[in-house]
Amino acid sequence: MKKVSDFFGCKVFDDRVMKANLSAEVYQSLRKTIEEGAKLNIGVANAVAAAMKDWAVDQGATHYTHWFQPLTGVTAEKHDSFISPSPDGGVIMEFSGKELIKGEPDASSFPSGGLRATFEARGYTAWDPTSYAFIKGNTLCIPTAFCSYGGEALDKKTPLLRSMEALNKQAIRILHLFGNDSVKCVRTSVGPEQEYFLITKEMYEQRRDLRFTGRTLFGAKPPKGQEMDDHYFGVIKPRVAAYMEDLNEELWKLGILAKTEHNEVAPAQHELAPVYTTTNIATDHNQLTMEIMQKVAAKHGLVCLLHEKPFAGVNGSGKHNNWSLTADGGVNLLSPGETPYENAQFLLFLCAVIKAVDDYQDLLRLSVATAGNDHRLGANEAPPAVISIFLGEELNAVLEAIETGTPYAGTEKTQMKLGVDVLPKFNRDTTDRNRTSPFAFTGNKFEFRMLGSSNSIACANIMLNSAVAESLKIYADRLEKAENFEDVLHEMIRKTIKDHKHVIFNGNGYDDTWIQEAVEKRGLLNYRTTPDCMPHLLDEKNVRMLTSHKVFSEAELKSRCEIMLENYCKTVLIEANTMIDMAKTEIAPAVSAYVLELANTAAAKKAVDDSVSCGYEAGLLKKLAGLEDQIAMKTDELEEAVMRLTDAKDVEAESCMIRDTVLGKMEGLRAVCDAAETMTAKKYWPFPTYGDLLFGVK
């Protein structure tokens, strides 16, 4: 049996490989680039490229690619072989520092949001030395940033790296004010929990909606769903266990720290969680994880669904973004310690996060906005669309004591008594967890629970990093000018608590009364859909903050707003057209065929004995005939609503028309089709039902 330690990271050009294959001088120079952002000279790049190529070729690689993350939501790569012609008619394997540092993929067909004209094709990829190269198949993959000919970011990695640098800069200013002069770097760390569904490939292929959109557009509720809660943490089925075993091995080879796996709440739903790592690397790893999940599933005759809401009536899938701040040396800046009241540094960083989340609720909300996630947020399974923070009883008491100037009594650790002598006794955590909170403090990190399962984690972390950097900058600007550091620090913490406590909520986020209180009494934002929130990316305060920290230029922000709204419109239009197609060519003919059978059965009964009652057939026939007409009418209404979208003057107007009209027409068509499914004989129904899909993997 293979030991994990023997093959973990075997496909990665990681620190172990670099140390073994680079000279000490080159290795130290590269580490300085990675850790301190020092400039990389071409001599070091050539040496790294040669070692990287030799290692990759020894592993069986024949090609290399600059692996990047354009604004399509998936990764991209263009493969080039290592071969170069030799004078004797053969080939030699070459790879230069220039090829390592810069690539030039055709950028014309990637989303640009107007940053360049359609005919302008040139784009550049630039090596990101902070994220290790890896081998996938026979190709050496080099993580890179992607920009246009004019230097504008066309990807998700570039602004993520910028946001990390902005936060690093401001956090170091704060730490130096507290006397921590030796700190050179502060990094954000992330552990993204990934939820997903597994269904059989055979059933997947029979459903056009799954193949074209990633989710079911029709489907009546099965007799059993998740009501019994028996799937959650239940025994993993052998076929799924075999899939998870292969998935873990492939991820471990790539140095991805897959840690936890279990059944989730809905039937056929599962979760994978990794160990925390630096945000940039965690983002790369999560993109790789989603790709490999789908590839491994295919080997097992399965399909991995990453859509946020693949099935109505059961829980959808999210991606919980566990975020923390760590200084070099491994010091977690969000760890309260034993006495959080006395830990002024922790309290200041905590307040910076509270202020950031409140001031930039809109940015956090729009960072997770997609057509798919709009179906999930606030659906009694995920956090609501309203942003709030959960801190727990102890921290709440600390903050209240600071705000009011009253002594903090502290809380005793409560020992859990389980009533069985043989079981070990242990102290209860000082606070419970709140699964309904969009942004919950969970001990030494914050869990941002609003991300959808198919989202890149880059977008949410860009906004979170930037917003916290802004809070820290405001604090540092004031503290650096303070005549009495302690007095100004205490007043700053107290004022932050007073000004932003309305965003703190420890109750049930699923309760309708909370949404009412949040909006009407606390003044929090409630952007239910992508068209509601995305235009606020261009609000003056948001543009000012993001450009001041050099995370985005104003042109890049405008392009991203347009691209995200375009993605929303295109996604829903594909779904609407798929519904029209399925209703016309599959569902309506199936219902019609069954109606004909019922009519023929009733006529045959009457022919044998005119006195025979055909109540069953007649009643069902009447209902289905009515639904048949409704399906035709609702299909026409949806088709007309889609055609009217051509009248929209711009993409923002189109997205609002979709939100206000098209989605309602889609729901109307689905309702009558799902009703027809419950009355149509199974042999006539043209594709697998929810019961088949959710319970089909044995």
C-alpha cells in the first residue's frame, strides 16, 4: 500500500524540488522573490527554467503551458512543446527563462468588458513565482497572471495579488506601531470548503438541462428528499468512497491538502475541505480541485455537479471561505489568546474586519453574485443575501464592555458533562457556531459562507482583502500621528464598535423577522439578485477605495461590471432557451402521447361496455389536457419574453428585464411541466426524474 508521504506533491515543483535542483545562490534569490517580492533577474529565471524543464521531462512531460484564470470563471492554457530542432535533424528539449517569465496567448476571445477592441488580439501571461508549477498529464503548468497589451488585468489572479499586497502593506504599518518591527510580511490564508453533487453519467446524458446549464430546469419533488437528515455525515456509499479515494490521491500528487470528506445534507451531495494555505495558492488549488473532481468522476461513470442549485427542493452547494491573517513566523493575527480584552492588537484587527464588512457590504455581496448563486442565497440552506457578522457571546461581551466603559467580567470555561464516566471530559468552546451567518468568527478566522460552489474564491478574497486594507490604513494614518498612542487606540476601537455594531448579529439568519430588522431598523443592504448588486461595483466610494490601493484601475472595474452582467444575462438566456427546447420537443410530446393513451383506453372501455365508468381516465385526461394547453401557453410566453430582450439599451437594462420578466416566465413554465410529470406515466416521461438522479448512485 502506498504511503501518502511518499507521493504527496510528486507532481509539484515545490520548495523541496527547488532546493534539490537549484544552486544555493539561485535558490536563495528565488526565495527572496517569493517571500519579499524582490525583483527576479533573467539569470535566475534561466536557471530556474532549466531545472524546471529537466524535472518535468524526467516526470514524462513533453509540453509546458502558462496556466491562467481569465474572467470566464474557469482556467485557460495554451500548450507548447519543449522541442527545438537540432543541427543533426533531431530535436533537443529547451526551455528558457524568457519562456518561463512571459507568454503570449491570443487574448481576443476572452471577456474584456470593453478594455480593448475585438480585433486587438495580443495579451500577455506573466509567471507568478509565489505559486508552484505543477504537472498535469504530460504538461508542465506554470501559474501566471494575464493582462492585455495595454497592461490591464484580464484575469482574477492579478487583482488578487494586488489586494494581498495592499493588505500586507497596511497590516505591517499596524504591527510596527505595536512594536513588532521584525515583521516583514502579512499574508491572508484561506481554506475553501467545496460542496458538490455526484450523479450517474448515464442519467446526466439523458438530460439536456444538465448538459447545457449544469442544473435541472425541470423536476418534480421526489417522495423522499432530505427530510430525514439521514444522508448528512452518513455512511459513504462504496462507489462514492472509491471516487473520493481516487480524488484524494490525484489532489495529493499536486500538493493540494485535501483533508476532510463527508456526505452533505442533500441526497447525492458531498463535501471536500482542504487545509488552509496562502490565499493565492488556495485559489489556484481550488480551481484545480474543481477540474480534477470532474475528471475523476468521469473515470467512475459519474458526473460531478458544481452548480449552486442543481436541484430544486433540496440544499444547493456553497463554498465556505475560511479567511485569516498571518504574520511571518506563523502568528495568527485573529487569534484572541487567553485574554482577548487585554489583547489590543487582536481587538484592533478584529475591529478592522468589522468596519470593512460594514463599510463594504455591497462589495462582498457582489463578489459572490452569479445567476446560479441567486437561487441559493437566503433559501433556508445558505446565508441570506443580507451581510452580517457573527461574533459569539464572549467577544460580544468584550466589545460591549469596551463601548460602555464598564469592566469585563469574563466567562468561565464550561466543562461538558456527558453523563457517561468512560467518555473524556472537555471544555466547551466559548462560542457556538452559527451556520446561518454570512460572515462568522469561528475562533481564529472568519468564515465567509456566501460563495457559490462553482465560484472562483479570488473575487471574494479580492474584496475582503481590499476592504480590510482600507480599515487598517485609516487606523494607521491616525495612530502614526497620535501623541498618546494608548488613548487614541482605545478611542478608535470604542468608536468602531459604536459605529458598526449594527452589522453584528448572532441570531437566526433564516428568520424573516431578521431580514426585516436588518433592512428597516439597522439599515443593512439586501441585494437579492445579481442585477441588484453588480452595478454598485461602480459606486464612487468603491471605485475610490479599490483604485487608491491599486487593486483595480477604474477601467478594469467598469469592464468587470459589464462582464459579470453579461455572464448573468448569457447564463439565464441559455437556461431559458433550453427550457423552451425541452418543453417543445420532449415534455409536450410526452404528455400528449400519454393523453392519447388515456383517451384510447377510455374509448376501448366504452366500446366493450358502454356502462363502464371511465372516471379515472376521464379525470386524469381532463387535468393533463389542461396542463398540455398550459405548457404550450407558458412556453410561448417565455419565448416572447426572451425575444423582447433585444429592446434593452444596454447590458444593465437587459439584466433587469431578465430579473423582472424572464425568470418569472421560467418559473411559470416549470410549474406546469412539473405538475404534468406527477401525472404522466413513467414510461412516457422523457428523462430521469429527481428520484432517479438523487438516489441513482449506489
